Amino acid sequence: MASRREWLAALLVLLVVATVSSVSGRFIVEKSRVRVVSPHSIRGRHEAAIANYGIPDYGGTLTGVIMYPDKKTTGCEPFDAPFKSKTRRPVVLLLDRGGCYFALKSWHAQNAGAAAVLVADNIDEPLLTMDSPEETKDNKYVDKITIPSSFIDKSFGNTLKEALAKLPEEIVVRLDWRESMPHPDERVEYEFWTNSNDECGPRCDEQMKFIQNFKGHAQILEREGYTQFTPHYITWYCPEAFIFSKQCMSQCINKGRYCAPDPEEDLDVGYDGKDIVIENLRQLCVHRVANESGWPWIWWDYVTDYHIRCSMKEKKYSRDCAQEIVKSLGLPLDKISKCMGDPEADAENAVLKKEQKDQVSHGSRGDVTILPTLVINNVQYRGILERTAVLKAICAGFKESTEPHVCLTPDIETNQCLRSNGGCWQDEHLNVTACRDTFRGRVCECPAVNGVQYQGDGYTSCKTVGPGRCAMNNGGCWSETRDGQTFSACTDSELNGCKCPAGFYGDGYKCEDLNECKEKLACTCPGCSCKNTWGGFDCKCKGDLLYIKGQDTCIAKNVSSFGWFLTVLVLACLVGGGIAGYIFYKYRLRSYMDSEIMAIMSQYMPLDNQQNETQPLRVDTEA
């Protein structure tokens, strides 16, 4: 058994070498930008290589303070205490290369409170991509890393260390991923290199978990025309000298042209590599046929269904199981079979031939050599293969303000508003804030709450405007209650502004009681006595006189019998006059209408005298 596995491993090396040697292999380092904001003496822009783990902030920025540990500078051991900046800005931890896996450094930094990590090279060389190790029981922390990490060159690292040692002020940097994901037009094109093999360990589990979790987002984006998705599958070929060997015949189709490793690494047990190639080909054809039918998103349903219903672990990985799923999804089985061709033929397969060609680097994208690999707008995605992280990267591929609604959901918020309210305006009493998280970072915009709009700069001021504004903190205007009586400087009849109510004076944001008595503004009638109250006054007339506030005068309370008679007489005259006017109006209106009707009828109907001259239509000839 051991010798067979060694022979198989050697053959796989030959396959890989043969593939790589036939093309000009190229690996692209995806980069972000690091800008030193302060101090002025070391200001500048530098490149950094994005790590292939964690969650890069595609489309966004992060401003923080550089800190360098006094000890454990490689970050290979847990830190003794958390890192905190003096100004409470996020900490960007600078670490040295060497001693352990890159991912372990980032994991320890994250646990110590760092918001991001910069690993400085220890030799002069071009930037490289920090990759994650293969998952084992000792490094399951990799999937738990959520902070972004980048690799910087030795020169920049030394500059930061020297400045930290000499300068008293903090070093503020801005990590920028806005240009790390290109956005050439209003549609994002992305491709996912995967495999139908479900027995290849953590990598296979990772890609299938991603497909299942991301399916909903992918189908929404595809249905509405925001994205164009293409699945891809890596294949190798068998060197000509081994085409008829047992190894190549069990792992390849089309006479050694398209191969995949044996899933169990044992040619005498379980499934063969060629079973993988055939199912990969079928999944490619499912996408092609579905795309031609106008619903390419069916690929996501097929792949997830196949994983559940036709798994290798349950010994159901077969053509019959696949065909059942094809039928259940309403796909034409004959078209898929025609697309797949004959795996036993000594001829090229057009679909798989294109896959081998696409695997080679082109444009700004490097060779695809590992699985799974995600490429967005022809740039290889770096970071953890997780639903919200990938969605954020795809959303960063849209031009700003053209993002689809799925990009503006709480799923991919940056949560920057949780820290000091993002530096935006906030009304803590009403729990209203101008801070809004988006996948590009927080924005400070005055909100609309319960139909009431706030207006302002969003940073220092937001004020309610429009109808209903007084319901929100009284529109920001003055209001006070005393002895069960409330006065307010806000009125819904005014769309904005504040105005002190009658009985008060001020700018509307602060109002004071107006003393009408002292200012001689009321109760000025002869012999009247005035007493000021909060928001008003009391005025009393001398004797039995009654105070009329509207006219600021006094009148007698009792009225004589003659006065009552005169009042009733005046009212009766008014009522009688009204009735008479109504009757006269009705009579004139009726007369006018009658004359108008007669005038109209005269144009279309004969008058009475004309009717007398009309001759009969039939003459009686009998005596």
C-alpha cells in the first residue's frame, strides 16, 4: 500500500510539473495601500500585499495608530496584555516576519485587540502573499481570524520602527482597499474555481459550505442582472509516457487529456479520479445549458443538491443520481449529455480544453493553482471564503452609488458606528444617530425617523424639519411644563424654526416669561388691576365690570330689559332679511332658468304657431 501511494504521489508531481511547464506560470500579488497620515516627517504612500486569510476591507479604509510590541515582536506567542492607543484610535499592530505561520501572528494580534496587522519583511525582496496553512487540529484558528492583514517590505517596516523609537507622537496610518477591487462598469463578473470531490478534507468542506451559504446572494445578483458568474474546475493531464498505465487510466478521461487525483489516494478503493473529472464536466455543462436557457443561477441549486443527495460518503456519487437532480430541476438531460461528449473518445473535449486554457493567467489575474479560488473582476480574491466577506468584496466591485440593494443590508455592515458613534451626531435621549454603517464604511447622514426628516451636516448637527417635527424632541425647540400646563416654541404649522409662544420672549430655543403687566402690554383699562402669571396674566376690572381680553376693555355684566329687546329685534330683522333674500334669489334663479331652457328648445323644436301650419303625413281618401 505504501509503495502504491508513493508511486501515485510521484505521478501527481509529474502531472503538475507537466502542466506548469507547458505554460508561463505567473502568480499575482494582490495589493492594498498604506498611507502614513502623521507625523509629517514620514508621510507617504506605500504598497502592501493582502493576506490570503482574514477579512480584507474591500472597498473601504481603516485609520489607526501603529503600535510595535516591546517583546514578542514576531507575534508567535500570545501577548500578555491588550494593545490600546492613547487617542483610542484602532490599533494597527506591526510585527516581524519569521518564527511561525503568518496566520498565527494575526490570530495573536486579534486576541490582543488589534484592528489590523502589518507584517514587515526581514529581507529585501518583492512583496509576497501571506497564505494560510492547511487546516489541522493545531491551527483551527485560521477560520476565526476576522481582521485584515498585509505584508510590507523591509524598508517601510524599518521606517515605522525608527519613527516609533524616536518620535513622541503617535504614527497614524490609513489602510486603503478602495482600489484593490476594480469596478470597470455597472456589472460585476466573478468566477469560482471549485471541485465536485467531497472527500478532499477541509478545503472541500470549506468550498461546499461557502456554496451553500452564498447561494441566496448569488442567485439574487444573477437574476437581477447585477453579476455574471462562471464556475470553473481545475484539471491536469497525464504525461504521454504514462497514458496507458493503471494510474492514468483510472484518473483520466479522453486518453489522459483530463485528469484528477484519486479521492482516497488508493487506486484499489472507492472512487477514481476520472469519476471526479466526469462530474466536474457535468457541472460545467449544467451551467452552460442553464445559461443558454436564461437561468444560469440553477447551477447553485444543482451543486448543493448533488452534495446532499449524491455524496461520496454515502456511496451515491454517480451518473444516475446526477441525472435525477437534472430532471428535478427541469433541465434538458439530452443537451447536457451532448455538451459532455464521450469521455472514452481519443479526442479533445471542448469544454475541458477551455478550462485548461482559462486556468492560465491572463490580464491582471495570475495562474489558478489551488482550490478553492475566487476571482472578482479579474482580480483574485484574498481572505476567508465566507458569505458576508465575499459579498462585501463583490459589492466593492460596483461603482459607488450603483450597488444593488443586497449590498446595503445589515449583513455586511462594518459596525464602525459601535465605536464612539463613528464620530457622527447623536441624540442620546431619543437614541437617534446620523451614523450609518455600509460595506464601504460608516457615513454620517442625518436620518429620517418615524416619517420625520432630520437635516444638517451629520457630524455636529441634525435638526428636524417638516410635518411632525414637533413629535421628535419638540423639534429641538424650547418647551416647559409647570403646574400641569405646557408651553412649546415648536408648531407643526411651521416646517422649521422655533418661535416663543404668546406670553414668552426669546429665540425659540430658550424662552422666558413675559411680564405683560410690567411692560404695560395688557390690562391697561382705567381702574384695572393686573397680576402677572407664567405664560399669561390676570386682569380684574373695578366694580361689576367684565374684562374682555381681546379688546383689553371692561364692559358691564348686567344688561337692561330694553337692551335685551333691542338685541332680539336686531336678530329677528337679520333672520327675516336672510329668509327674504333667499326666497327672492330662488325666484330669480327659477325665472332665469326657464328663459334659458325655452331659448335652447326653440332652436331644435317648432313653436306652437308653427305646429298649426304643419300638414298631416297621410291624407284620408275615403268619403
